[in-house]
Amino acid sequence: QVQLVESGGGLVQAGGSLRLSCAASGLTFSGFAMGWFRQAPGKEREFVAGISQSGASTRHADSVKGRFTISRDNAKNTVFLQMNSLKPEDTAVYYCAAKSRTIAPVVTAYEYWGQGTQVTVSS
């Protein structure tokens, strides 16, 4: 069975940093583009960042560009999201997701999802 397991969430003060990890199993990791999404209560899940199969290409939402960086280590079947200069509006449950082939910034394009990890940024 495909499993995506996020970790690294927690409580941090505004301006601080967190590094999220997503460990994948049950799939050929290098065959999938990976994405990070987030969802606040009562809000739709939104795209945060995506990375191509090889890691050669990345895409970041305008709201996080310059602050967050997605990366992956295919040898370890893991994708990361380095989050710096965190703001209260970054508070959400963060999910990693996998899709065949190329990056897409939309929820419906992704086939597999992790359980999410809570990120809370205090002011």
C-alpha cells in the first residue's frame, strides 16, 4: 500500500522556521512528482509547492515564494519543505501528495495523500 507520512510540524513563533518531511513507501518514488498543500479550517486545500520527479524543477505558490523551499531526496524516498520566516497566516495542516509525471498546482491532480501535519505560527 502507498503511504505518505508527514512529520516536522509543530508550534513556532512568527519569523521562525520549520522543516517538514514526507516519507514515501509503496510506490516508485522517482516516478512521481511531489507536492505540498495546506488547509486551514473551513478553507479549501491550497497548493504550496511542487517538485518534479528528478527534483530538477520546482514550483512555489506566490504566497510562500522566497520563504519556503521544496526539495527531495530520491535515494531516501523523502520530500522536504523548508519553511522560513513563518507568518501566522501560514497556520494550517500541511499535506504531502504524489502524482504521476509532472508537477500540477491543483488538488485534484494528485493520487496519493499523507495524513497531514499541523503547523501553528503564533504572533
